[in-house]
Amino acid sequence: MTELGVYLTAVGMGGVFLVLTILASLMWLLGRILSPTSATRDEVAETFSREEIMAIAAAIVQHESVRLPEVKTPEDWKKFARSYAVGWSG
């Protein structure tokens, strides 16, 4: 009976890994087929004017320079969380 359990486990896990391998290969193949070609620098220069490229670069720099405020947690955060989870504060 133990041999049957080991056999079923091996067949089941082998089947799962086989299906996962097939799915991963299919996704990789579809990604290769359906992916757009990457534009070269010259093609981008032909598509956008110099002013538009500079505006895009400035927007990226502005976005990257935004800093998030630091959040300070209270010292007794565990007690607060437990009392909040229970539904009463004490």
C-alpha cells in the first residue's frame, strides 16, 4: 500500500511539473512572438522632437526626485494592533 502512495505522489508531482514546464515554455514562446521590436535611438529621435524628449526627461527627473515622508510607528504598536483587532481599546 505504501508503494502505491509513493507511486501516486511521484506521478502527480511529475504531472504538475510537466504542465508547469509546458505553460512556462508557451508563455516564453508567446512573449518572443508577440513582443514589439525595440526602437533604436535614431527611431525615437525621428518620432519625437528634441523639445519633447527634453520634456519627457524633465518629467522623469521631477518624478524621481519626489521623496516620501517617513512614517513613525508608536512604541507600543503591538498593544495598539491587538486592541484594534479585538475591537476595544484599553
